[in-house]
Amino acid sequence: MSRPVLIPSEVAVATPAAALLASVAAAWRMAGEQVGFFESWFAAAGLLCPLLAVLIAATRAARRTVRTLAPGGATALLVGAALWALVSLPVTAVLGTLLKANTHHRALAGATFAVLALVVHVGAALFAWRITALVLPHVRRPAARTFVAMVLGAGALVLFAVTLTSAAMAQDPSAASTSAAAIPALLVDGALVLVATGVAAMVEIPLKRRTDISWLGAGVLVFVTAVGLVLVMRSAALARAAVGRAPIVGAVAEAVGLSPDR
């Protein structure tokens, strides 16, 4: 009987490599006169390690669940989720804008938005499920199915970034130019995180070598994370570069209390 482990071997091994891959573009933007590229690279990778460990573990669990409950349904699930996002996000954003402009009672507006948003999300889910069930079976080639899923997923990612940025601009109009400039960086970094997570979630370790490799992977994971945290803690310039030029890395830095304004 196998003993339960805190972090699966594949996650421990794949996370540091995925973090180093996902942080290349962020490190390139963070590097400058005060901080070097490799310093920025290890700092960004260290900050991304905890986030990617969670994402990779969740993706592996989801992949196993889909294989068990719906063999061969992973592409359909991705297409349906992307269609849901493409429908629900803009409708919800428009709904919120209309309520904000026409309703002056905040409590009433909030309650109305919650009810209508629920209706929109459920309707979008039904629409996405129906379209996926009707259209996807006619796409016979697996490569074509994968291409459709990737295009829709990329479109959903772009829409999510634009929606997030628009919300930030609405909350703070003075930061509109900064928010708009962050969209390309958010898209690039988000795409790299998704690709790195997807590739890392496919890693499988032979059962005979799992114990030794898991110890090695856990050691590398702890090392990369510790080095990244120490670098950001010791350099205010590096923390400012992370928050100002790498949206995802900067968000993690602020979440763990490594704000440049500390």
C-alpha cells in the first residue's frame, strides 16, 4: 500500500522546470540597469513555483478525472469552457456597466447583478454545451479538434485579460495607460504559464524511479523557490521591476507581502 505524499513526484519534478520556462519573458522585461537577467529569471521562477505547483497538481487531477468519467472528452471540455467564457464575460461586463450607470442604490444594484449574472452564466454554459455537442463531432481529425480548442482557449484568455484590465481602469481611471500597457505582458506571461502547466501536467515518472526522482525534484523545487524569495526580499529594485513589468509575478509578490513599498 503506497503512502500518501504531500506533493506528487511528478509535480515536484516538473514545477521548477515549468517555472523557469514560464518566467523567461517576465525576466527579460524585469532586467535593466539595476537588476540582471539571471537574477530576474530566478526571482520570477521562484515566485511562480508555488502558483505553478498548485496549477499543475490541479491540472493533473482534472486530467485523471476526465479520463475516468469521459474518456476522450478533454478537448470537448476545453472547447465548452472557452465558449462559456467567450459568451459570459462580455455579457456580464455589459450588464455590470448598465447597472452601474442606471442604478444609484448600490445594495439593489449588487443584488440585481448577482441574480442576473447567475442567469447569464447558466445560460452561457447551456449554450456552450449545446454548440460543442452539435459542432465538435463534425470535426473528425484530432489535429483539427486540438487547433479549434487552442484558438478558442486563446480567445478566452485574451478576453479575460481585456476584461480584467477594463475593470482595473474603471476602478482607477488615472491608471488607464498603465493598465492598457500591461495587457501584452499579461497575455504573454499567461500564455507561457498555461503552456508550461499543460506540458508539466503530462510528465509521468516510472514507478521504479519515483522515490529517488521525487526527492531530487523536491530539493530543486525548494531551492528555486527559496532563491527567488531571497532575491526579491533583498532587492527593492527587483521587487519594483516584478510589480511594474511582470503582472503575474508581481501579483504573487504582492500576495506574499513582497511589495516594493514595504
